[in-house]
Amino acid sequence: MRPTFIPCASRSTAKRHAPWAVVITRADGGFLAFDSVTTHATWRRQK
């Protein structure tokens, strides 16, 4: 699946909005929630 953007100021708020997320990482204006470590690793390599 693809990452989900969560526009919020804190990681704890992002975790409440995406309890299914395995990895939550900071992005411009909020956080990105990933459903798998593999998807996150692919996203990091593409940056």
C-alpha cells in the first residue's frame, strides 16, 4: 500500500490518526504513515 499523509504537529497525534502504521516519519507539514517497513525503505531510497 502507499503511505498516508497526516497533517499534524506531533508524532503522538499521527499515531492516533493511523494506529495501523508500522512506521511514522516526519514530512513537510506533518507525518507520513507507512503500513510496512518495506514500503518505508523504498520511499527512503527514492528521496
